[in-house]
Amino acid sequence: MNSVILIGRLTADPATHAGEKHESATFRLAVPRKATDGADFVDIVTFDKLAANCGEYLTKGREVSVVGRLHLNEWTSRDGEKRSRLQVIADVEFLDSPKKALGGVGPEDPRTDSPKPATRPATGTFRRKAS
């Protein structure tokens, strides 16, 4: 079974990329360690509609829940050196409101107010269609 569940905060705004077939968003998640003040940093990748939502609504410092699977990317660099990167291909759920993450700037918390649906961040998970 290849399953990963993480909760953490974004270390930077997501980077979005539009490819020929799919859109993707990548970001790094800081996952706190229990017994220390340290954190583990994990690369996250999302695709298609979820990638668009992550690119639009997620910002540095936002807290998210990630459920996904580990994927090892391997390639050869231009100088002939073998490289690899372990990433999580993920579904993402936003855990905090934009207002809290941005230090008081942004839409109101959708759990306490009733803003227009267009200003509310997307929540839930997205499953890629089977090809």
C-alpha cells in the first residue's frame, strides 16, 4: 500500500505549470515533528482542477491536509549525473481560512460568515479521471 497523510504549512506560494495534457501545481510542505521544534519538508504535486485551485487559493503559511501517494522521479541531468526526487502526488484539503493565513487580509472565514461562493476557497478532494 502506498499512502501518505500529512498536515503542515506551505513554505512558499505554489508554482503552477500548464503542460500539453495537464496543469500541475507544486509546493513544499513543512510538517512539524512531534518531539522537537524541527520540521520535515516534503514536495507536493497536484494536477488539473485541483492544481488550479491550489495555485489560486494557497499561499505561503496556509495550513493544509495532504492525502496522496509517494512517487519517485528519476532522470539524468545534462552533465550525465543520475538524479532523483521523492514527491507526494496528492489530494489537498485547505484547513484554515485565507484571512487567518494572510494576517487579517482577505475574505472572511467561510465557517463563521456566509460570503458569496466565488470568494470562498475550494475545499474537499479532487480525483483525476481515469484515462
